[in-house]
Amino acid sequence: EGNEPGDSTKITYRELLHKVCQFANVLRSQGVKKGDRISIYMPMILELVIAMLACARIGALHSVVFAGFSAESLCERILDCGCSLLIT
């Protein structure tokens, strides 16, 4: 459910699995492998959940930085965790 009344999305487990597998394949095609660190910079949307689950599916560690953070804060978090990919 979104912030606005009536703003919601419904998805089945099957649809979610399909989207997670698709995105996991995208990550693999970018060279991400088990143990890699990834930062995710997104608002609270369905794609954030898909990205988190795709990282978990291939064994990559993820750090979520919510979209309200400034560019400087994002930069500090990226450097601190030594991530190899940023998902926005």
C-alpha cells in the first residue's frame, strides 16, 4: 500500500517469483555473484522488495538506503560497505 489512500498494488506469489528471478538474472549478467555487496537506493515501492529478494536469491549482500537520504549520505554508505553495484 502506498502513502495515498487507494494507492495499492496486488501481486501473486507466482508473479513475484517471476519478477525476482528476472531481476536476479539481470544482476548475474552484470557480474554480481555470491558474497558481492550491493546498495539499493529506492523509495518504498514494489521494485525495492524485488531487488532485495533478487540479491538474497543469488547470495549477494544488500544494504538499503532509502530515497530520502542526500547524495552525500548515500556516498558515505556506499564507501562504508564497499559495494560493487548501486540499484536505483
